[in-house]
Amino acid sequence: MTSHQQKRSGREQSSLLRVASVVLAAASTVMLTQPATAADYTITGSSNTYLRMTRTINKDDLYPLYEYLRFSVTAAEKDGSATSLHLGAWGRVDLFDKSTDHYTDGDLQYGYLSYQGAKNNLVLNAGRQFVTEGVAADRVDGLYVRSDFAAGITAAAFAGSPVVTTPNYKGGDFIYGGRLAQGKPGLYSIGVSALRNESDNARDREEEGLDVWVHPVKQVDLTGRSSYNSITDGWMEHAYTLSVAPIDAVTVSADFSRINYQDYFYNVTTTAFALNNNGGLLDPREKVTAAGLSAAWSPVKNLTVAAEYKNYGYEILGSADYVGGKVAYTTADALSLGASGHRMDGSTDRTRYYDYRLYALKKMGHTELGVDFYNVIFDRPIDGVKSSYALTGIAGYEFTEKLNVGGEIEYSQSPDFNREWRALVKVAYAFETKGGEKGGKSEK
């Protein structure tokens, strides 16, 4: 008998093979056609290596080494169109104790061929990609197309297989959807969207959404979205933000959001957001409404002073008010200083506290140094801890425009961990090569 996890693994391997085939075909197409037809080509890539170091409460030494690779090839035609190949993958190996069930892990984040037309903002993608269109924010193995039309109309559609990385989650076999919008550049945009994810003649997800952006004058900006779950017959989310700048030095913002857990977290792909009737920690009866107001003032160049207030209204856990302010001084490329302080006044011990933050970041030539201190003082001790804090030291060095090396060391205390330390070492390398029809080539 074949287990569900084995079936899932087989589907993932099959999906990965399909993506790899698309990628190889795309690479061959780009490389073979570039010398004959492309006016210009650009090859870019980057490597980001991270070594994280920490000791858990169980005295495990976790030293996972991560590698993120990104690569793109773009061939631009004389008519303004372009064909490109984009690849991104990551891998992890544990140098000491296991950070997950296995010492190694990895994933192809994206791998797709893209065609951009010379007119109407036409885009056509094929392969593994991240689709963000209205209610859709999903990784998909499939096709995506969007284009502009007359009268300010924009349309986008996608279809394929959803990419799921959690082995025991049944993420559906087929996902499809799209977005239709109408607007005027610089003035407004109104869009409607929908998606459906299904498997074995069952609906895993079925959602619809509305998104708006209105910018009637330079000083006013309104953005918002609402999404609906057709399976649970309920509104998942409403989220809107209004920003007004009466004068250049002052900006006032107001935001409102409401989330219904039963509808919003329905059929999620990670146990961190699972409802307790599906083995998770979230109460499906919970609903939260948040409303806030903030104001920022820049009395002189590079200096910003802000005040903010937000109310969180939980129907089961109760409400909480968060109020405070912050000040920041930032120059274009050399110095960043800041401080903030807030009061959270809620109905539980964990939501009754003061928090403070101080940070400084300074760049001296090719060297960058910084420090960040965050402190939370509870009204009553949580698990014996009255003051929770984290002190982080930051350092980096730019060897060349292509190569940067940096690191962070954090020492902290919280109700969950007593005197914990963490460290991070990162190495970033990037390159770019350009060329043209006549054989000209340049590297950066």
C-alpha cells in the first residue's frame, strides 16, 4: 500500500521534473535564438549564503547553512519585446544537530520562461512562479498571462498545479484564476479577482476579491482590499488604508482591517495557521478588528517624528490599545538613528506592557556597523520574566561592488527563552554581464 506522504512526494517529484523540462527547454530557446535575433542580452545572478547559529532550550546546537541562488538571462529584441529565463533555488545543510526532521533540505523556488511584449504590457510566463493577482498569492507550476486593453482595462489569468512544500498537506491538483481591472494611470484602479483550487472533484479553495486604489489629488491616497470565501460563505478580510499629506512635511494615515479566522485560515498550508478543529491552535470562532491612526512630521531634512495609535478588538481574547511614537534620523548613505516607545494596554498579562527600541547604523567607507536594542517591560512577570529584551550587533564589509560579507550577533531574554544567543553570518555575491549583436560585452 502506498502512503499519502509517498503519493505526495511522487506528485512533487513529477511536478519538479515538469518544471525542470520547461526550464531546460527555455534555456535552450534563449541561448539558441539570442545570437541570431536579439539586439541585446543581459545575464544576472546572485548567491546569498547564510550560516545561522543558536542553542535551543533543549541544549541542541543548531548551525544550519543556507544557500540561495538566483539566475536570469534576458534577450531584448529591437522591437522592444524581450524573452527571459528566471531561476531561483535554495538548499540547507545542518552542520551539527538537526534543525528539522532531516539534515538537508532544498527547493526550487521558481523556474520559468517569460515573454514581455513590446506593446500593452503583455507578459506571458511558463513554469514555476509566484502569482500575485488580487486574492491570489500562490506558487504555481503552470502558465500566467496579463495584458492591457483599451479604456484602461487590464486582465490577467493563470492556471496550473499549486506548489505545496508541507509533505502531509493535500494542496489540490489544479489551481486557476485571474483578475480584471479598470483604471487610469496616476488616478485610480479598481479590480476584481477570483481563484479556485480543486482536487478529486472537491473544492479546496474558492475565493473572490475586490481591490481599489484611488489617488484623486497629490495629497490623498487610498488603498484597500476585500476577499470572500465561497466555501464557508463568509468574508475573509477587509483591509483599507487612507493617507493624507496636507503639507509636504506632514502625513496623516488611518487604517482599518477585519479578519474572520474561520474564513481567512480555511485550508491553510502550514500548521502555524491551522484552526484548532484541524489540529491547530487558532480558534475558528475568533474575529479581530483593528483600527489605527498615525501622523508623521519632518521638521527638518532627514528627521522624522511620528505618533501612532491602534486598537485591536478580539471578540474572544478581548481588546488591546497600542499607542506611542518614534523618531528617526537618516542620511542618504552613511547614518541611521532611531528610537521608539509604545504602550500596549490589553486584557491579558501578555498584552499589558511597555516596549522601547533604540538603534544606530553607521557606514564608514566599505564598513558598516550597527546596534539594535529592543526591550519589553510587562506589567506582571510572564513565567517569571518581567523584562524581555534583545540586543543585536551588526557588522558588514563591502569587498567589491559584487561581494559583501556581514554578520549579526543577538543576545536576548524572553518568557520563552532564558538568555538565548543567536548569530548569523552572510555572504552575498552578485554579477551582471551585458552584450549585443556585434559581440560587445561588459561585466559588472
